Amino acid sequence: MKLYPINAGNFKLDGGAMFGVVPKSLWTKTNPADSNNMIDIAARCLLIEDGNRLILIDTGMGNKQSDKFYGYYFLWGNDTLDTSLAAHGFHRNDITDVFMTHLHFDHCGGSVQWNKDKTGYETAFKNAHFWSNKNHWQWAVKPNRREIASFLKENILPMEESGQLKFTAVPEQRILKNSDLGFDIFFANGHTEKQMIPMINYKGNTICFMADLLPTAGHLPIPFVMGYDTRPLLTLDEKELFLKLAADNNYYLFLEHDAHNEIITVKHTEKGVRLNETYTCNTIFN
């Protein structure tokens, strides 16, 4: 097995929205804001090369939305999904599986693109299966009023219409062992219904793709919960459970949205689970 970070493009989000009720004087210590109160956010996806499978976890925002749409998110940097794949010697047509932690636009927008004449949409990975789970899929195609702006039909429905959509099982317990993709999956419901956190066995270590359960290293304190979460009290419990597992077992936490910290480990302290070490992907994956 080989792992590769795939940077699908950077953007900015409002720091207050990213940290909910936490005072700005606290969260700016780890995530400084610009003059518009915006903080740096990454769309750091993960590519798994395992035998004859090439699995991409999340796909970023994509590039099919309007200039007005992207103007809300202050795109920065030169990374794209295609250039990041090419840097590792791959093309999107090589991808066999696209695993989406959840279907918010900044996690799955790159899964669908305009067709050639821009009269409609098509899947952006023509040779891949797209993986979600039935509970979350139904949550996304019939969105609640809180998340309706995050679940965009043009990002979601073409995957089903193409016949490329597949669903993982949803376990009765918290963790699905040995999923169809070959890794374990931790299910979390605080941010959105049945968000999936891949837990990948790599060279005897566990690499956890944290998605929006832990957006940045600055979110490690349990009460530091995003304003975007639909059920923040559940997030508190899920974060506490997962971070205790991570500290107990020395998991490597791959941070999708932290523009400045790629992988971290955590440890138990008197104040709860806190940052232990910070690593680059190259350090852990090579």
C-alpha cells in the first residue's frame, strides 16, 4: 500500500463559523484570521494505492460553480486536484474508487463536472465507483433547512444517475470493520448524518482521515466545535471518544482542512487530549 496527499485547492472560511461559540481571542491563537475574519482552509484529500485499486478520499470543491459562488470562499494557492494527481504520476481516469466522507460541497464537489458543451453534468472519474452510505445519501438528497446550502444537487445526483454509486454498510456499532474499501470506518453524526472517518492500516500504524470531525489542530479541545455542525452535543461526545482512542493507540490524524498542519498525533494531558507531535505527509508516507 502507498499513500499520497492530494491537495484539491485552498480556500477561506469565517473563523467564527469554524469555531462556533468559542471566543475569537482563543481560536486565533492557533488559527489567525485576516481582516475579513477569514481563516486558511485546505482541501487535503488522500489517495490510497492498494494492489489494483486506487482509492481517492474526498475531492474538494471542484471547479464547476460560478465565480460568485467561489467569491464567498476566497480561493488561494495554485493546487488543483488534477495537478496534485499528476505530481504523483496519476490521472483521474486511473481512480477506481472515490470515497466521500460526506456530501457537503467542499468534500464532494470535485466528483462531478460539466459535460463538454456545458449543458449538463457528468461524473469526473469515469472509471470509478463513488462510495457513500444510504443514511447519509438520503439525508443529502432531501436536505434539512440547516444544510440545504451545503448539499448541492449538481454535486450529488449525477453520481446516482451514472450508475457508479455504491453504498457501504452502516454498522450497529460505531465502527465498521474491514469495509468494502479495505479500511475501517468510524461513523459520526454530530456534523451531519453518518459522516464517515476512514481508519487506514498503514505499515503497522493507523492513519485516520479526520474530515470534519476534527477540521484543524485548533479544534482539539472538546468544546471547540464548528458552527456548521447540526448536532453539536453529539460532536462533543464523538470527538471525546475518538480522541481518547487516538491518544491511547497513537493514531496518526490526517487533517483535511488544516492548511498548515498535515498530520498530528495527540496525547492525554490534565486538560484533556491535546496536540502531541506534528508531521508532514512525506515524513509518514515515505
